[in-house]
Amino acid sequence: MNTGISLGCDYNPEQWSPDVWREDVALMRQAGVDLVAVNIFGWSNLEPSPGRYHFDDLDEVVGLLHDNGIRVNLGTGTSSPPPWLSTLYPEILPAAADGTVRFPGGRQAWCPSSPVFRDRAYELVDRVAQRYGNHPAVALWHVSNELGCHNALCYCEVSAEAFREWLRSRYRKIETLNEAWGTSFWSQRYGDWAEIQPPRLALSLRNPAQIVDFHRFSSDELLAYYRGEAAILRRHSRTPVTTNFMVTAHIRNLDYWSWAPEMDVIANDHYLDHRLGDPVAELSFAADLTRGLAGGAPWMLMEQSAGAVNWQPHNLTKAPGEMLRNSLTHVARGADSICFFQWRASAQGAEKFHSALLPHAGTDTVAWREVLKLSETLDRIGEVAGTRVQSDVAVLFSWESWWSAEGEARPSQAVRYLDQVHAAHRALRGLGVTTDVVSPDADLSGYRLVVVPCLYMVGDPAAERIADYVRDGGNLLVTFFSGIVDERDRIRLGGYPGAFREVLGVLAEEFAPLLPGREVALSNGATGSLWTERLRTTTAETIATYVDGPLPGVPAITRNAYGAGKAWYVATALDLREVLEDAVRDAGVQTQGNADVEVVRRAGESGSYLFVINHGTDPVEIDATGLDLVTGEPVRGLLNIPGGGVSVIKE
């Protein structure tokens, strides 16, 4: 039996007086807030000086929330160390790629490999866990906060030695490492582990395989730190443990596929990024990827903004109804908990201009009324909780490909991995296709269509699994700069696209990138940009060729019959909707919705629920039958959704 869709927020009571705490809790009850994260940045309050602990304030806040029926998402308080720690132990401070130390004054001023930091942080976690491990208010443990947001890559000497240990464990023998990194190039061969350094800034291009391994190490190092905190919590408590991921366009340093199995609950922080061309489409992508990390199960949105953030060049507020639409987009795509940073807008500090559920202007505001509307809507659709999103299409996503495809030396600096992934997902969304975003190592057998955008790095097992999927009757679409290298960042010799040559039935002799702003016409009327390649078919049929540009007459889009399935290849950057429309039709995928109108279905034991979210300004009609949970009105036949409107129909 589910408990509905929870509404939650971060709360920083240390910024306010006890009188304000009581006012806040009363307003939280009015707003329907039922999950509150506290002690996220509490270290300097809990341990104001070394070994001297002060829990009275946190005791009062946790008790106040509990007395008012509000569950607590309790932070361990370790996300940023207090000033006394770096004063006593300056060796905990991280170093940037140029070797310079990064000082305190912001947040996360600590080296993930530092044993001193870990010892002091784990001691605090132990104290917190002993005190609150059995407290009835605590519904969730929140390890640190946004691990690796600022300090994921540390190049200090402590990290250097930890990197060497990680390499010893991975490769066992120095000769194996030399082969994996291709150190015969530029006289980089190592004779001893002690000779290896992190890939600090150099006078020239650095070793790409070394850089990818440093990313792997850095992700693993922070994961090891998380495991340390989680182990302490689990010794003292049976409450679920998690931390907040950052599945978003501007964070790339942690491989969350390896992190996800360690979480009791998958939680994500997401903020609209107005530096992107289509921030709402990116929101949908991030929600689908978070659901992929959860293995298709429901997940929680740990943070989003009620209005503007404070860290973009231009911090735009949200229009009336936008917070509701954004929140329901997350719910439609699998979230069973919608939380915000933060409850009360700060009066001081670096985030004083960041929006909050309770704005600086108080409750007689549009923003507050938007919060009440969202709370009412989440209550009405609560029975959706526990259901799963229905999808026949998958997009493959890889953090390792993100790292490696954007190496220092590549055919075109204008080709960016996430741009190509977003383009594929956005095209499917525009066609009205609900999409799972999954790992290259995922089981693909349940999908009618699998899309592989710019999967530059792929290991043999994943490549074979993808080929088997097509051979067994699946439909595949691969875009350019895919299958090029193995997991060592070593080129797959014999022609591009490397690992996918056979399944795609093509072979490219060389890449022919285009200058920014340059376009090429295709024989099917499409327009390509960024990339072309000298491609020939081996077993594939040509769907479109280049009409002009450097390679007139050369195949640009192909389709290959492989076993019982079909495999498409797109060798240039273009609007993928047209070619994907054909692939979707071939695969027998049902579509509903468009770029402005999201139509997503969740289903489970409680029923089937159709989410219709109109991000556009024009009204739309949707054919549906059932009960609109938002309005409480029955639906038979065509349902009119006004511009900016939402409906959740129990079918």
C-alpha cells in the first residue's frame, strides 16, 4: 500500500531563530509538506570545535517536525567541513588540475581521498547515527550532499597515491597498465607505479586513456566514501540510506551506473538549465535517466527550485503553472516524491537569491499560492505512487563515453556527447515516444527500438549484446562517432564504426567533420551539420546520400537487415525526428503527444494512469476514457487540455 506522492524540502534551521522554526513548521503543515531534509550543512553547528558536540538545536528541530507529523530526511552533516578542520589539517584541501590548492570559503573544500577528512567525517556520522538511529521521525538517511559537485576531481598528492593504489588493483602489473594506456606513444612507458601521476595540466595534450581512468578512479573514490558513511548508518539504524545524485546537463564526473546498486532509494537533484536550447526537454531526459538508474522503479526528486536558481548567468523565474508542470513531468516519468531546495529563502549567504517554497515576500504571493496548488494536486493523484512508467523504446547512455568522447584530441571539438544524446531523446519525445534511458549493459530484450547516440566507447560484451538484440528481431538506430574505441580508449581497427560495423552493414574509411555553421544537403531533403564520413555499405541499403559538401553521393543514412531485426545508421548530425519516425513505425511503437505535449503512462496494481502535460500555449485534444484525478471529472472521448494545463487520467 503506497503513501501517496510526498512533497518535501530542504530546511536549514541553523539560519533562523527558534521562533522562526515554529512558524515554519506551522506553514509546512499548511502547505502539505510531509518530508523535510535537515542537517545537510550542519557540521559546524553539531561540532563547533574539535570533539565538542552540540545536539540541542537539532534535537529540538527533529522533535518539532515529528510532533507535527512531518517525516525527516536526516543529513549526516558532512558535506562541507567546518573551518577548524582545514585550519588544523590543511592537507585535507583539494587541488585543481594545475596543482594549486582550493581553499575553504565555499563548500566541499575537501579531498575525497583524504584519510584525515574521512576519519573526522565518519566520527561525526557515528555520533549522528547513534543519536537518531532509532528516532521515529527519521524516514530516510541523507549521506553528505551532492557528492562530487565541486570536488570530484582532486589532483593533490594524497589523491595521487590513492590513484596509484586504484591502478595497482585494476591492472596488477605495470606492464598491463602500459599496454592499456598505450604508453609506447610519446615515451610515456612506466617502470614503476611511483612514477605515475594524476593527469595534471601539461604543456601538450595528455594521455586520453589515463584521463578516462582518472575519471573512473575519482568516481570510485567518492563511492567508497559514500559506502563508508552508509556502513556506519546501517550499523545503528534500519532506515533506508541514500544520497542525492546530480543527473543534469552540467555535472558529469560520477558514473552513477556503478553507484545506483548502493542506494536504498534513487534520488536526484534537478534544476532547469536555461543555458540549454530546450530546458524542459532536458528535464524529461534527466527524469528518464534517473528512472533508468532506479531500474524502472519509482524514485525521488530530492531537489528542484520553486522559481529561479542563483548560479546561472541569467536566473529566470518560473511562469504561473510552470512549477506544477515541471513537477508533474517528474512524477509522470517515475518520481514518487517531489522535493525542493529549499523551504525558506535565505537572508544571507551565497544562495540568498535562490528561490524557495516560502519566498522572501512571504505567503501573500503568487509563489506561495503555486506551492499550495502543487500540494493539492499531488494529494489528488497520490494513488499513482508505486506504479511504473510504460515504454517500448530505450536510449543508451554512458558516462564513460561522455568522458572519452570529449577527450582533448578528437576529430571535432564541436561534437559534444551530451548534445547528441539530448538530440536523440528530444526527437523521440517530439514524436510522442516515451523513452527509457539505460546503460549499455542493460537487458534490451523487452524493447521494440533501441537508440544508440554517439556511444564512442563500448566494450565487447555490450557490443555483442546490442548485436544479439538486433539478430533476435530488435530494431536499432545508431548515430555517428559510435563504437570507435574499446574500454581502454583504443581504436577498434578495420574501419568505423568499429564495434557496430557488422550489425550496421557499413564501413567508414575516414571522418570528415564540418566546420561550425557549415551544412550539407541530403538526398531525402534533410540537412546535416557537424559531421560526415567517407562511408560505404557492405550489406546495408542506402536511405539517403549527401548531395553536396565534401562527400557528394556518399551514404549518409543506411538501414541493414541483420538476423530477424533492422539496424539504422545516421552518419551526420541532423533533425532525427524524420529518420526516427520511420524507425519507430518499423518497430511498431505507439506514439502519443509531441514536443509541447507530454503523454506518459504509468501502470501498476492500482491501475493505469495517463499523464498529459501541455507545456505549450495552444489547447490540445487527447482521446482518453477514465477519471481525471486533477479535476475529479470523468473523461469520455476527447479531452481538451488548455495551454499550460495538466491532466492525470485514471484509465
